[in-house]
Amino acid sequence: MTTESPRWHTSSYSNNGGACVQVATNLAPTTGTVPVRDSKNPTGPSLGLHADAYAAFVTGIKDGRFTAI
């Protein structure tokens, strides 16, 4: 079990329009998960994504496999 706290980051591509998510990738090495949360509700719940799934998602974004809604 880790006692490390998440260090939340918002994408540098965010334009601060309020529709952002924050991630805490610092926990991936010790927990195997990447917590994700709504930047508008920082005290609310977070979703813990498996580090491999998060990495595949980021790769998909970079490769253009997703489109904006």
C-alpha cells in the first residue's frame, strides 16, 4: 500500500473552459493505476484507470483515433 498523494495535472492543451479532466500519473509506478477526476469537482470522486489502459487511451488520442464531440 502506498501513502503517496496524487499530484493532479491538467493538460497543457486545456483552454480552461471548464470541461477538463485532471490526472495523477505519479501513482502509476506504485499502484498500477492512473486516477482521473473532473477538474470542476476536485473534491469529488476519481476514476482509477489501469496504467496500461490509460497509456493506450493517450496513444489513441495522439494517433487521431478519437474525435471531439
